[in-house]
Amino acid sequence: MKTNPLKKASPNLNGRSEWIIETIKLECLNKFIVFGKKHLDYLTDEFTSYYNTKRSHRERDILPPLRELPEKVATISIDQIEFKKYVGGLSKSFERKVD
């Protein structure tokens, strides 16, 4: 009989998967009441999109993971800034208006 060398549900063997699942649960799913699989899929799609394109990360010097380093910019006026909500208003940010 052949045995599987990997134990089931071993968090030390799949740390990155466990980490991202925990992040999604803590930062997103624990703040919503989920009404079925379609709603769960929508929330996780919205959160992963936000996480990969907008959310700041300490390891990236407070830049999102899928973004290049910004150029140095001069001070901008308040009318050039807009307020945006992500993941159903769960995350909010101030961003430069796109013309």
C-alpha cells in the first residue's frame, strides 16, 4: 500500500495559501454576511482585485504589488483628489483624479 508523504491540513506545508486565505477572511469576509456562493465569489473577486492593484503593502514600501514606482510629483490641489470606495465600501482611499 502506497502512503501519501504529506499530511492533510498541514499549515506548515502550505503557508502562503493559509496566509492569503486568512487575509481574505480577516480583511473582507468577516465584515459581510455572505448570501450564497455567487455573493462569495463576487466578494473574493472584488477583494483580490483591490488587494493586487490598490492596497498598500509594507514589503513594497507602501505600494500595491502590481504597480511601478511612482514618479516624483509636485504638490497637488484639493480639487485634483477624489475619494474612492473598494470592496463595497470596506476600503476607502484618496486618489488623484484621472482626466
